[in-house]
Amino acid sequence: MRLILILFLSLFSFLYSKPSDRVLFQKNEITELEAEFFNIIDNGNITIETYYDAFLIASGIVDYEEFSIYKSKLNDLRKRALTELVPYALEGPEVLGEQLLLWLYSENGVLKKYEIKATLAQDLFNRGQYNCLSSSIIYSLIFMEFGFEVKGVLTKDHAFSTIITPSGEIDVETTLSVGFNPGTKEIEQMASSQRITYVPKGNYRDREDVTVMTLIASLYANSISLLGRSINNPYEGLAMYKKGYYLAPDFDFFQKNILSSMNNIAIENIKKANYEEAVYYFDQAEAFSPRNTITTKNRIYYYNTIGTLYLNKKDYPSAIQAFKEGVIAMGTNSEVLQRNLKVSYYNYAVNEYNAKRYNNASFISNEALALFPNDRDFINLRKSIPK
């Protein structure tokens, strides 16, 4: 039995392509809070508040009670930032950008200890732990509060921020208190000495500029990577890819993995003879990415599996029906299905001939010749049938 789908209803807009135009959530994939949030995203009603909510929800804070607790902590940080950093904001984005980073690392800030796996908002607010992704997100969100422009940057296994200023773009390595404009020397006065910090520009090759929302969506990808083998349920992985897609529909990572997951789930269901479930996921994959070669190949495998199953049981009428459906559905891509359809007809006709049901053998041969005109096997078989 198929699971109930949650349909997000909203006015159609030619200016906003809705994520739900391509992919829908199933009821068991999201909580009530997430359904409400992703409905807002789907309708394009995105404000600064939406970004903060996205940070919490993408961190796995997905029930109302827990969300309320962390939203309160987040709002306290925002209020302090808006109070204490105003003088720097008045001097412009460059001054604010540098002072914001220092403020986040100050005694009253939230960035206390770098931990490579500390990706989520819970790590940040419970223990002051952070990594490149969580620190760049919180930095970017607060910077945005002041009305200035910022974007995220993703490289291989790393993330950081770039602020937009009148004099140009400035990178911000948020994992260091002195990471403003990396590639320049920063001198930190210690109690009895000076420490020079230098972050080389070479660390930022092969970079991909992304939106702040894409930076937040990367929490889903990062969580899947950190969980690794603990995600044994492919449905769970698909749900996370869908959530990331809703936040960043143009991010290729989520598109590829949604399509791959849908096809993998369909194939696994074929192996378990759950054919209705397999068709459901093939239909979802086709809706998400029409005429995709991977889905086409796997659909052919679906029809061929069912047809061959009947063929091996010598249930020729059922085999013919299954292969015919596949040929009709797959059109010009159905060479293997057409070959097996011909084999099914031929075996059926020979079976009837051997059983001396000549009229039926003749009828089957004629039906096959209508599909495979001038085929010698069927012509010769029909000639050998007694009149």
C-alpha cells in the first residue's frame, strides 16, 4: 500500500519554480514542524527568519518543543549581536565583517572549540563546538541581519564565507578568529610574545560560490557523510536529500542523489518482488528528471525481470503481456524487451504446436507476425502447421 503524500498547496507563480513541482515528501519522511517549514520554502516566502529556522531544522531540530528551546538561544545571540555590533555596521560591511568574526570568538561569543564533526546547531549552542560549516553559517546569518550581502563558498571538504563590500569581495575563514581576509598575515599579541597567523590562498582553490541557504542545506549532506554506514535505510537517505533539495534546488549534489536513491530503492524492490513499490519510485524518478537514461535503463530492467519470470515458468501469455507493456512504455529504448517478446511468442506458438493445438499455434504466429513482419521463424512455423 502506498504511503500518503503531503501535498503543498499554493498559488502557482511563473516567477518561482516550486521544489514540489519535482519532488514531494511522504508523510513518514517529515515531522509536522518540517511540513510547515518546507511549505513556507515551497511557496517562496523566505525572510531572514526563514534562514535561522533552516539552520535549526537542517540540524535535526524537528519537533516544536526542542525547536523552541534552540530558537530562544539563537534569538539571544542575535539580539546581542544587533546591540553590540551596530557601531561597526555603521562603518560599513568590511569593518563589520572583521569585527563580527572577532565577536563570535570573544568571551561572550559561541565559537569556543573547533571539532571536525561539530556541524550542527546543537554542538554550537550546547558546547560551543563548531566546524567550518556551522561557523560559516552562523557568521553569514548574523552578517545578513545588518542588511549586507554575503555568500557561502564550498571547496573539497571545506566551507567558508565571502562578504561583499564596495571595494570587492573578501573571504572569511570562520574557523579562525584571525581568518578575516585569509592570505594576509595577522599578528596576535600574546602575554609575552607575538603570534603570526597566515592562511595561504592556496587553501581556496576549486571553490564553488553558493547561496547562504545552500550552505545551510549542506548540513544534510554533511550529516549523511558523518553518519556514514549508520544510514542503512535508503529511504532515510532519500528523505534527507529531499530536504536539502528544498533548500537548494539548484545544487547538483542533491539532484544527483535524489535520482540515484529513487532508482536504487526501485531496484531493491524489484529484487524483493515488490513491483508496485518499484513502479512508484520509478514514477517519482521520472517526474523528478524526465527521460533520464539511468531511470530508462532501470525501467527496462523492471519489465524484463517480470517478463522473464513468467517466461521461465512457461506462462507465455503473461510473459507476452509483460514484455508488450514494456515495449509500449519504453518505445525506441526497448530492444531487449522486443527480443524477449518475440521469444515469448515463439515459445508459446511452438508449445501449442507440440500439443497439437494447431489453430491456437496459427493464431499466435499471426499475432506475432503483426508485430514482427516477415520474420522467418514465424513464417516457417506457420507453414509447418497442418491445414
